[in-house]
Amino acid sequence: MPVDVQNMQKIFARPDSLTDAKSTYCPGCHHGLLTRIIAQTIDELGIAERTVGIAPVGCAVFAYRWYRCDAIQAAHGRASAVATGVKRADPNLIVFSYQGDGDFASIGTAESIHAANRGENITVIFVNNQVYGMTGGEMAPTSLVGQKTTTTPQGRDPKLFGYPIRFSEMIAQLDAPVYVTRQALYDTKHIKEATKAIKRAFTNQVEKKGYSLVEVLAACPTNWKMKPIDANRHIAKVVEKTYQLGDLVNRG
Amino acid sequence: MGERLLLRGNEVIAEAAIRAGCQCYFAYPITPQAELLQHMAVNMPRLGRTFVQAESELAAINMVYGAASAGVRTMTSSSSPGISLKQEGISYLAGSSLPAVIVNIMRGGPGLGDIAPSQCDYFQATKGGGHGDYHMIVLAPSTVPEAGQLTMLAFELADRYRTPVMLLADGMLGQMMEPVELPKPIEISSLPKKEWATDGAKGRNPNIVLSFDLDPEVLKQMNLILQKRYRQIEAEEVRYEETATGDADIAIVAYGTVARIAKTVVKMARAEGIKLGLFRPITLWPFPGQALRKLSEKIAIVLTVEMSAGQMWEDVRLAIAEQAETPFYGEMGGVIPTPQRILSEVKKHAG
């Protein structure tokens, strides 16, 4: 059938807030998907001209390249403190930090918890893939019991290395945060839910409601040594057992 | 100029920062700079400005990093062990060309040390402190009023050169009270707009603040920009003061609290017929090496006096080389040298 170019309709496109910079993420990694969802959210809320993104150290260190908005590259773990500085300097800016599990839940523990406890009016995207991706697949604070990594070659032994830390549950104990949720991206249903959650986390900030945290269970096929499809299944079947999906705090 | 007040050094620095247009202050409690934090806690919110007691020194310096990125004048303050914790952030500020003011009210070290006055962080302040090839401008007041003036200058230089600037004082200057005429407040709205700031990409391309590039050639270029700036600072911002050096046979080199004591020693020595002068670096980086070298061409003995084991002494010897004798006298651990003790050192060398 000949294609009717005249009457073609554009139904899907790159969000305006997403640049065409070359991705540095591996095939099957969820970072790219998540980046797109955030850019789309910035478009939908019309906030690109007043948004400042804070990039972490780790696989997302280049996050400042992907968004068509102002951005700051922060020291390892300090993104929530940097976000605090920006937001306090100009409360009209929309400030989000994008942090991995090593960044947010290990080296940045103090900065992460206290930004949440102060109820900073910021949005934090916390990517939990249970591994240090950039440096070569070492154990993360979120690594599962028994998980083989390059620093736990026999599998994570809780007697030696502790248990996977449920950081969002820790944040949820605080009085200040208005929204704490855990989401996943392994199928369309979950992508839709995560998209809604991210929009809500940004909307809270626009409406000056306070601190919002979206934890996203993400796949790292490279360091998990799995095919992308298997990595998705692994999240649904295994990872979710340790990290339950859903809202932990919702004080809308 | 404004009213004359009797104030502590810490309070004067805080008040001068406010008058310099500091809009965001972040810090963590530590002695002997606590009054600075407390003054800011009372006065910043009153003016509708930001005061945050951070969870740590690391957090405080990274909040400074964020506020500086957003384009406002910002400051943190601490004392020696806390300044060690800030080194990561200071390196990032330097690497990202961000203006900020850091106050160090030095105390005895190493480790937890004590809370008495010291000058043992000279190396850390002037030679980099954190990782990477960088410097920051280091200003060393020797009186309480000068602490106020140099705080104002610190903000000005930070903005002019897009660099962190350290005000390096000690527990004596922080705690001591003196009559001060506070500097006139600047008009914040009159400050030039920072075109590079991440304050929302409205009607312009996005601005990015970073100290990072994986391509060594690009990072080399970023480093060369910093080095060019440092050479410019060395050429334009060296500050020092000479007292009674015109006819001197012997000179003391000292900064901060020790320089103030040395001024008394100059008078005592001259009363005894010893022609003693004083060379006081005000900028510790850039160090006034050329001026000191020039002075050493006419003075045979240049005695360095510090509250450290001889940290500035290295820069003095580097500047003077073999041109003059360069003896040293120092105290450590929070011990303050008395004028009598310094005079006896002078006499030892003056013959």
C-alpha cells in the first residue's frame, strides 16, 4: 500500500527537553528510558526554562548532556546537598537530582537523608540497579543477598557485607517528605506507572509541596551478565522480592 | 562608613559577609568559629537570606557549590578539622570556576588538636589542599577591622576571578573583640549578572557547571584556563605591608595574629636600638615573593615567625634563596608567641 505522506500524523517524537547527544548507556540499561521519561515530564509541565538538573558520579555522570536545561555535575554522593544550595539560592527554580544507588545510598547517605529531612522542595530520582556500573560491577549497598559482583565474587554474604539497604523506606520514616515511591521499568505497565510517579514528583515541586523521591528499580544487563530480556524478568521475579513496588509516603 | 562598634572577629566577618551581599550561608558548628555561625543564624533570615545549618562540612561546602552555581554570593566557615572535610568541595569549586568564600578560623592540629589559635593550615590553604592542580586566593587579616575589610574583598575577588577565596584567620582573631567601623553594604542589584550561572535557561542555551571531561586533551585545556587565571592573579592581586623596613638591619616575616604581635616587637627592639622591620604578607596566595626578595637585597637577616613548624617559611626561603639569612622561630599546638620571646629570637640573630 502506498504511504500517504500528506496525511501522516506525528504521534511520537523526541521530547524537546531531550538533547540528541550520543548516549553512553549500555544496551538494555534502563537509564536511557528513565532519562526520556524525565525529559517528557519537563516538557509536559513547561518548566524547561527554569529547571536545573544535578548529575551524579557513576553511569549517569553525563546526565548534564541529555537535558535541554541548565545542569550541574556534582561530587560523588553530594547531589542532594548541591540541589539544596541551588534551590535555596532561587526557590523559583525547579531542581532535580539524578543519583544511582552508590551515590545516593552509600557515599551520599548523610546528604540524601538530611535533604529529605529538611523537606527541601526538590525532586530526587534514585536509580537502584544493585551494582556499581561505571567502575566495573562492584557491590552496591543495594546488592541482593547472594548477589555476585566483582567485589563479592562468592555472592553478597550478609555476615560480612550486610543486607541490601531499603533506603526509600528509611526516608519514608521522616516527617518531612511528601512523596516517596518505588517504581520499575521492566514492562509497559510499569513504565506508565513510573511516568505518572515522576510527573507527580515534579508537580509536587512546582506546587511547592516539598521533598519527593522516586526510586526506580533499573536493569544493568552488562554487570548482571544477563540478556536485557532476562534482566527485566530478574527484576520482576527476584529484585521485587527485596524491593517492593509502590508508594511509601503520599502526603498530597 | 558606618557606626563604630565593639565586636568579635567572628562577628565582624559574618557582618562583613552580609554587607558584601552574601545571600546564602551554609555551615556546621565548630569552635572557635561558632559566633560566626550564630551571627548568621540570627541575621540572614531577618534579611530574607538563606542560612542552613548543614549536616556536615561536606554537605555545607556542596550547598555552597549549588548556590554559587545559581549565581549568588555564598560563603561557608569552619575551623581546621572542618576545613579538611571541605577540601573535596573546594577542589570542585576551583575545577568548575565557581566563586565562593571559605573562612578558616584556624586551631591547633593535627587531628582533633585543640581549640587554641594556630597557623598550622598554611600548607593546606596555599598549596591546594584538595586534589588537582589548583590554587585559591588566601587572604590573611591581622586585626579584627582588617578581617572585615578582607571579607568584603574576598567576595569581590571571588567574583572577579571565578574562584574560591579563603579568609585565613585564627582562633585569636575570631575570638578577640576590637572597635570596628563596619564596611558600607554593597548594593546586590548593582552586581554584574553572571552569564555562566545555572539560573534557568530562559532565552539562552543551557549553562552547564562542571569540573569534568574524560578527554585528556579537553581537560588539559580546562586546566590551562585555570593556570592562566592564576598567573593573572599573581600579577595583579599580591598584597603585603611593610613596617619600619626603610632602615632595617633585620626583618621579621609574619602574617595574621603573629604579625600583629611582631608590630609590638618592632617598637620594643627599636627602643633598644635594634633596627627591626616587619614584612607582613596579606595575600598568602599569591605569596608576595618578589617584594620579599627585593627587601632581602638590603636586609641581611629575615626571621620568619609563625604559629606552625615553619610552613610559610618554605615560601620565604623559596623567595629569598641565598640572598639573606633566613632563620625561623615557631610555636605549635595553640601556643601564642609572646613579644618578649620573639624579641629574644631577634636578638639572637641581630648579634
